[in-house]
Amino acid sequence: MKATRRSEDEDRPVIDLALFGALGDLSLRKLYPALYHLDREGLLHDDTRILGLARQEMQTDAFRKRVAETLQTYVKPAELDRATVKRFTARLDFLQLDFGTAEGYGAIAEWRKAVRHDTVVCPLVVYLAVPASLYGDICRNLQAGECLDELSRVVVEKPIGYDFESSCEINDAIGEVFPESRVYRIDHYLGKETVQNLIALRFANPLFGTQWNQNHISHVEITVSEQVGIEGRWGYFDRAGQLRDMVQNHLLQLVCLIAMDPPANLDADAIRDEKVKVLKALQPFSEARLNRDVVRGQYIAGTINGKGVPGYLEEEGANRESGTETFVAMKTGVSNWRWAGVPFYLRTGKRMPEKLSQIVIHFRQQAHYIFDPDQRNLAANKLVIRLQPDEGIALEVLTKDSGLDRGMRLRRGPLHLDFGSAFPQERIPDAYERLLLEVMKGRQYLFVRRDEVEHAWHWCDSLIAAWEEMGEPPRRYPAGSWGPVASIAMITQDGRSWYEDY
Ligand code: BG6
């Protein structure tokens, strides 16, 4: 094994991965399983090595055992093979480190020299699976410890800050050490297969390309619902709330991919420039519109899958007075030529009846209608893009109802592309697999640029400020329901309803 050469294999470049927060939840649940799958698919170069860093004391052997155990838990039994687990865990080393002090960081450079037999030419990828408050210190300490060079990259997780100002502080601290071209900000929704398919669907199919504007689309609907509650994350979540946790990042990224103009090519900056234009054109919320167009909710006790679950204020560690929202629904829009007058209805919440991420594009009705007047409301196409579960795309079309006595009655039916059954031999990879692979290849198009984060915060901050000004508590909804009734009223007042055909 030649451990020191620069990889010429673009699909499987050699890297050294330094994983901060190596024993944390994200690493155990998502990162090791994703790296394992890459290894299993032959996408991790034989020479790639991984250094786990955590504050706890642990020997490398015990660390490898811990990772092997986590794979047993989080990888499907049919996809877990002993040879890959053995090969994968053999790539791992462990270093105990106090992240906040520069002392000790030199050991990372030592580790690299040791595994590369003194000649280090592959990039160091630093993955910060730790709270954002530590990003600045870790970056500075890596520099002081002479761990970095012009190839080093850093990967950071959301949330980047709590508002525009704190996100600037964090990004400044990272930027003092890493240039933007080597910063990879993860929004894991961008790694989901069907989210990337939005780009293919929109820009590879002339059928949609010509229809994708206010002349043909009446409104857009995005639902991201979860069954889970706060699951021991009360401390973090109560300060954030659903707007900061889900809308500022995941939902706005979906809005960008639906609303952006075609990029000149698939280069990272061509795509991100177009996304920024959408974020800049997002409609701000005026005080007058707040009551009408935004609904905040908080779940109370209810039933999920036939089992009673506690309310948000009864969760472990809860502050019983909290006014944090666990649900948001809103009507917004993109003020530009393409989307003028097209409402975007967004809703997302915890403790809802099912886990579902879905976009529905509602096309306008036929201008000259010749069928039964009582079926007029049926007469519009819908494109349903299902991100999870059961990834797929369905186009609702109208056909003639069959039967001799049906005349020219219409009925609605889907043209359906279900990825699972259309391509059964293909495993749909987890978002983190794709994102880790892209970091290794040094491609940034699935990562969020600094100005995207900042524009998204600007928009959210103005909404939060208006909420604070209004001072109203969130509306209650029972766990296991689709949110406060006001969120249904919000859309029905426009003569529409949330798409419920799943
Ligand atoms: C995370 C949020 O970013 O996304 C969590 O912090 C949320 O609160 C999660 O549960 C949802 O991700 P997914 O991929 O399960 O839809």
C-alpha cells in the first residue's frame, strides 16, 4: 500500500479525515454509517484514513469497537458485511483532545505524518460535528498547531448561528483560517437524492422548463412533517424553534431549488448565484400580513401511531413556560418576474401524523373549459415531488372516467415514477454519503455559500422580530395532528387546501 502518493483517481481521492465530535450523536448515527457505505461501494480510497477526536479518553481499539457497534445499530442487516466493517474500522484512529485549547493540536499533524510515512500530500478534511460555538476556536487551534495547508477543507453543520449577527461572527471566525472555496456548509437536505432530482427535473425536461412560471403555476406547496418530538434535544431546540431549526435552512433551500432561474452550468457558484437571487427576492412579512399569513404552533399531548405522547411542555427537561414554536405554516412568495403573484405555502412541524417531505406544484386551470361545470375544480395538473419516504415523482393528470354511463366525466390519476420500484436494484443513498463524497472530491455545489446563509437569516430575523413585537403565544395542536386549525384556515381563505392525497 502506497500511503503517500497524491491520488490521481478523481472518483476516489485519498483524504485524511479529522472528525471532531467523534463520539457524538451525528457521528454515530449518520457519519460512520455513511462512510461505511462509501467503503462498501468502493468509493473510499484504500489509503483514506480517519482520525476520531473527542474529549473523552479512549483507546483506538475501543473506538473501533464502538464504531463497529454503531454500524450494527444504524446499518440495515442486509447491507452490513463483516469484511467491510473490518476494512472500514481498520482505517480509524482516535485522539483525545480538549478542543478549546491549542495545546494538543500538534498531535493531529503528527498523526498525519505517521500514517503517511512522513510525506503528506493528500488533503486534510476537518469535519466539525460539534456545536457552532466551538467552530472558531477549533479553526484557530488547527492553524496554531500547524495542521493545515492550502489543500485543507472544513465541513460545518447547521445551525450556523442563531441570527444574522451570530452567523456573521461564526463565518468570520472560520473565514480567518479557511477561504470560502474550502468551506463546506452542510444542509443535509441538499444531499437527498430527490432534492437533487429537482435540478434534473426542472432543467433537463423541456416540458417543465416552459411551464415553470407564473403564467402556468398557480401556487406551490411544501410540507416537511415529522413524527418525532424533541428527543432529548430540548436545550438546543427551545432556543431555536422550528423556524430556525427547519425553515431557515432546509425549507428555504427547497424554495430556492424550485424558484431559481436556470444556472449557466452546474458549477457550484453558477447554482449558488441563482439561489441567492431567490433569497434576496423572498417577500418580507409586514406586521399587517403576519396574522393572516403565518401560524406558529406548539404541540400538546396527543397520540402518534396509537400511542400516547407528552406535549412539548411536558418533555424531559422542559421549561413549562416556553413559548417556542414546534410548528410553522406560512404563505410567502418570490418577488420577481417568474413568480409574481404565485403564493408559496410552507409548513413544517414536529409530532405530526407522519414523516413526510413533499413539494406540490399546482398548475393553473385550463383557461377555456368544456367539461361538466361541477368538475371545474378538478381541472388542474399537479406535480407531486416526494422527497421522503418513498422517493418519487407523480404528475396528476385528468382523463376520461371509464364506463358506458360516465359520458365525458373526468377523473384524476397520477403518472407515477416511484424510484424504489422503477429502479429496484438501486439503493437510495443517505444524504450524508453523497455530501461526504462531494467533500472528498472538492466539489461545493451541494454546500451552502456564506451569502446564502446570511440572506436566509435576514429574512428569518425580520419574521422573528415581528413575532416578538406581536408577543402572541403559539397556538396549540395535539401531537398526531396536522398542526393548529389556523394553518388550515390560512390556506382555505385563499380558496385552496393542503394537498392530502398521500
Ligand atoms: C435537522 C433538524 O436539521 O433535520 C432536526 O435539526 C430534524 O430537528 C432533521 O429532525 C430532519 O431531517 P430529516 O432528514 O429526517 O428530514
